[in-house]
Amino acid sequence: MSSDAKDRVAIVTGASSGIGLAFARAWVARGGRVALVARTRAALDALVRELGSERAKAFPLDVRDLGTLEQLPRMVVEELGRLDVIVNNAGLNHRGAIEKYEPRQLADIVTTNLTAPIVLTRAALPHIASGGSIVQVSSIAGMVPVPGEATYSASKAGLRAFARAVARDLEERNVHVGCVCPGPVDTGFLGDLSEVPDIVLSQPMISAEEVAAGILRCIDERIDELALPRQSGRLATMAYLLPDFAKRIQPALEKRGARNRQAILARRRSVS
Ligand SMILES: NC(=O)c1ccc[n+]([C@@H]2O[C@H](COP(=O)([O-])OP(=O)(O)OC[C@H]3O[C@@H](n4cnc5c(N)ncnc54)[C@H](OP(=O)(O)O)[C@@H]3O)[C@@H](O)[C@H]2O)c1
């Protein structure tokens, strides 16, 4: 399927900011239409005004509300006439030791990042057009476990495993499933940079627009898995396969991450 095909409809979760917002803009710029999903209704309404109500429609919901999420593909087809693409992008992270968090908060990470994409993928099947595409937004943290983000890493590794397995299951239906695994992305998701592990910041920071372009490529070229940047994905795979090697290079990567943090903070100070 070519993503510049006119009027194709994409559901984008987490469309109120960051990567989801950038993808929604890019999809509409190619002539598509979008069903925008997030909890913040005002941000979705503003995006509908920006993109035009003939191209974009808001579906404000919390993806943890699995009953409502299950109805979403049907509602989108009723309102927009068809469904071609889903970008499962809404995400949640809590950093630090797991005892800092209530069990409910940890479970929320798994529900948002893993259960919701599984439920939405399943719910789409009776509705998504043949040739359609479902992209799961995982993370480099799903390719190699990141200490300090254990639950997040687990949820993203689970999402990656789901994507790869269900991709084979859905081949017969001609539905493509891809997985995009970004390293650090310059969005509000990173929060307070002082809490982001050095090892995460050791990898080059990319923009939400670059990830959106990667998602489009994943759809256009029916790619199984795309790490962004590719070099970070290669390093993560080596670290996962060779844990002793990972331990050996960890101090050097952490040093680089600490330096990168200072550079990012200095850059932010100079533009503010
Ligand atoms: N930024 C990074 O460094 C990075 C790196 C690798 C992977 N990722 C992944 O990329 C995805 C997007 O992140 P981002 O960087 O674009 O972050 P972001 O700007 O914080 O966006 C997160 C989006 O998810 C939505 N969301 C969160 N919880 C939700 C819920 N329960 N129901 C509905 N929507 C919900 C948020 O909207 P509301 O708050 O309005 O609901 C927001 O639109 C996430 O899955 C993240 O794990 C990010």
C-alpha cells in the first residue's frame, strides 16, 4: 500500500503531542485522513482545526479503557467510511526503582503500552481494508532492557514480540504489521532529563518528525521492524545477544550519555 493514496484513513493513538501529532500531520500532508486518539480533548480539537474537519476527527479516549477502545475501529468506519492504518503510539513510562510506584501505576504502563495495542489490533481486524497496515511504536528499550525503566522495557519488548508474531498471523489477510523502535526522541515524553538514564541519552536524539517519517516508510515499504537510528538498533541487538559485551561497553556509553545530556540542556537554554 502506498501511504500517499488519497483519503485513506489512519487511527493514530497518542495524537495530542510528540510522535503521534507529527505522524497525523505527515499523513494528512500526503492526502490521508486521520482519527485522532488521546485523552486531552482540547489538544485534539486544536489539531482538527489545524488539519481541517474534512481530514481529521477527534476520538478523545483513554486507551486503558479497553471496552471503549474495542469499539473504536467500528466507530471510525461509521464516521470516516473506512480504515486503512493504525498507529499504536500512545505510551507511558515511569522511571526509577519499581518500589517508588504503586502496583496500579506499574500495571498502567503495561496496559497502555502493550495490552491496548493488542486489543486495538484485534478490534481492527473485521474493519481494516485488505492491504492495510498496523504499526506498533515500540522502543530501543524494547530491543535491549534498560535498567531504571524495567517495566517500560518489558512492555515495549512485549509489544515488539507481539508485532513480529502477529505479522505472520495476518499475512494471509494481507494486513501488514510493522514495529518502529526509536531511541531517544525530543518530545515531552523524556520529561525531566536528569531522570533519564545516561545509557538512554548515549544514543543520538532524533525529532518526532523523523520518527513520523520512519512510520510512513514502515507503511510504504511494509517493513517488519525499523530501529531509529538504525545504528542504535544494531548496538541494542548486539548488547542483547552479548550481555558480557554490553557490560563492558556500559561505562563508556554512560559517559557519552552524561555528556549528551549537558549538550542538550545547553542547547535548550540557548533557545529559551
Ligand atoms: N520520546 C522518546 O524518547 C521515545 C523513545 C522511544 C519510544 N517512544 C514511544 O513513542 C510513543 C509516543 O511518545 P512521544 O515521545 O510522542 O511522547 P508524548 O509527546 O508524551 O506523547 C504521548 C502521547 O500518548 C498519549 N497517551 C498517553 N497515555 C494515554 C492514554 N492512557 N490514553 C490515550 N492516550 C494516551 C498522550 O496524550 P494524552 O496525554 O492527551 O492522553 C500523548 O498524545 C510512546 O509509545 C513512547 O513509548 C518515545
